[in-house]
Amino acid sequence: MNLGIVGAGYVGLTSAICLSSLNHKVTIYDIDKEKIEQIQNKQMPFFENGLQNLLEKTINSRTLNITNDMNELVKDCDVCFICVGTPSSPDGCIDLSQILSTSESLAKAVKRNSKKDFVIVIRSTVVPKTTRNKVLPILQQILDKQEFGLCVVPEFLREGQALNDFMNPDKIVIGGFNEKYIDLIAKIFEYFLTKSKIIKTNPETAELIKYTNNAFFSLLISFANEIANISEKITGVDSFEVMNALISDKRITTKINDQSIIPELISYLMPGCGFGGSCFPKDVRAILKYSNINQIKTPLLQAILDINDERPQKIVSMAESILGDLKNKKISILGLTFKPDTDDMRSSPALATIEILQNKGASMIAFDPIISKKKETSIFDINLAKSIDLCLEQSNLAILFTKWPEFRSIDGVLLQKHMRNPVIIDGRGFLDQSKFTKNTYYKIGLTG
């Protein structure tokens, strides 16, 4: 099928590459000339495992094209996915300006090209009733009596796992106003019919499913961190031991033929320095704000954010309990991205903690396997090291924020070799505690 995608960001470009690899002819539109040129030169504008090779293949096979001409986009496709950003506004609501302006521009191009039965798909994350109350009236006004389709198809792509998530979906949600167009969208994803559940519903349900997904996994993280807060006040209790015992419950870890089937959600049930990224913080705030506007009480959603927002200060308090006054103390930051296998630093717990540490007068140096390669010498007014060893050199304290595989090798011997004061705070409970001597290893959810 001939498909269009507006927005060459994380969701749009990932969707375009994957759909074109399934032999759909995909044209992607963006107004960023630098990004367009980069993609035309077969270079990913962001890091995501496996997508670089697939981008090269799809461009070489001419199943993927890119343009900055909306008319050209519409002329070459029958279905167009809107994948533009919905960032948070200062009051916590999502900013719909890109969605609404794109809908207007797309509708005008559809009208100019006299396209009949053209289908517009909202793939960006929007709160319930946005498609019906905001997007649909724009299309109806411009297209008038010209028949068109409008659907909502949310994405469920995890950064660092986007290729696998797209190609092996657990569900494909299609929300629409008309069964004819819902069925048409389902044909685009027919490759997945034998391995995935197709959920056909209305637009509002589709919109809420996406927020429910992200709120649930955010909830698990904050729940684990609240248990960690309790554990820290009880001598001898390790919150990771507590959570691992919970995970062994047969309602979480099931057994088939005496084989334990451990669900992937267990990674969200480990205490740490909190969640970040472009989705969880923004989406929980957005659905919370939506609830408040509609006078719906949602204390649990508020608690998810409150617990998460306290994590950076929790790390700083641990640092102060170890070093005392942090002024002029050199602190090594291990990991800047909010999770491994991505270059995304949006809402990263590391950055929030760095800001507090800077206000306390600490000096910092950081190492991140991806960011240190991309940047020259500094970022956020802190120096970037080219290796773990250089990052640790003459440091008073190391703090690990990201579970990069490269950090697995860190042990007490390495700290002793390079640091002025060989002590580390493991913000993810990622390292092997047995490889450190007493009073050199600290982690969330464990008394010192």
C-alpha cells in the first residue's frame, strides 16, 4: 500500500522504516531540511538498535522516500500517519499545535489533489476526545463533502527496543469512526495478524489505551521505589531482595511444564533513580491534567509523579550522607541517557540530579557510551570523559544512572585504582555488590 508519514522524529521515522521493510511504499514528510538531508544520506538522526541497517536497505530498495513537499506526499499515498510531537506545555497539558497545524495542512493538500477516501491516522499520543473534538472538525471544515477516513493507531515502541517492538507487536490498536476505514488500516498491518492481537475500537478508547499503558508501567516503577523508601528505614532489608521475592509469585512468574516464564515487566519492578524519557513523565502528567480538568479524582496518578520527582534529591541526599558538604567535591556521573540503548536524555534522572549537585557546588565529569561519542568536550556545563577510567580519575564519588553493559565491569578494584575516595552509588542496583568492600558500595533501597 502507498503510505505517507508526517514527522521524521522517533515514532515517525521508526514507523516509516519498518512499514517500508514490509514492502509498503512509504513517503515521509518533514520540514527540517537538515534531518531530511541526513535521512536521504542514509544516516539516522538518532540512535536506535538495528534501524541504521534497515534504513539503508529501504532507501536502496526505493520503498522509502522523503520529502518536504506536502503535495508530493499526498499525491503519492492513500493513507497518511501523523507522527508529530505532542510535548508538554508549562501547565502539564499536551501541546496540540503541531497536530492541529499538520491536520490542516494535510487536509488542504488532500483537497488540492482531489483525493477520495484518503485516510488520516493519528499516531501521535493525544488525550481522549482530541481526535473527535479537535482534529475531526478541522478536516470536516476543509474537506467539506469530500469523503475521508480518520483513525487513531497509537504506537507502543520502547526506546532501545523499537525495531523489535514494531516487528513483534503484542497488540495493534485501531480506533475509528467508520468500520470501512478501520478495516483498511488493519490491512496495512496484516503481516502481523498471525502473531498479534488486532483491537478494533473507537477513537477515545484507542487514545486512552496508550495512556493506560504508559501510566501502568510508570506505576510499577514508582511502587518499587516506594518499597525502597520503606526498606531504607529498616536495618538489614534490601529492597531488591524484597522485590525479587514478589516477582517469584505465581501470579507474576508463571510455570509451564516446570519452566518459569518470567515476564518482561519485572524490569519495571526494580528500585532505582526513577523513570525518564520522552513518554512516561509527559504522558502521566498529561492524563493527570486531563483528569483534573474533567474533575476526575486520580490520586494514584499524582503519587506516581510525586514519588518519581523525589528520586534525584534522594540520590543527592545519599551523596551528602557519604561526603558531607558537596562543595568542590568531584563527582563522576556514569550514564546520561534515561535508559541504555538510546541517545535520549529527555527527563533523564541523571540530568535532574546534576542540576541539584551543581547548585550544591559539586564539580562533575560524566561518561556515557553514546553521548560521549556524539559530543566533543562538555554538555550541561560538565566535562565529558572518553572512558570509564578517565571519568573516575581522582573522583570523590561515582554515581551510576544508566544500565549500560559497559558498566558491568565496574568493581572495587577499579574504584581503588582511579578514585581519590573509592565509593559508588549504584542508582539502578545494576552492579555486583559482592565485588566491593564494605562502605564503598551504596544503592537505592538499602541502608548503609
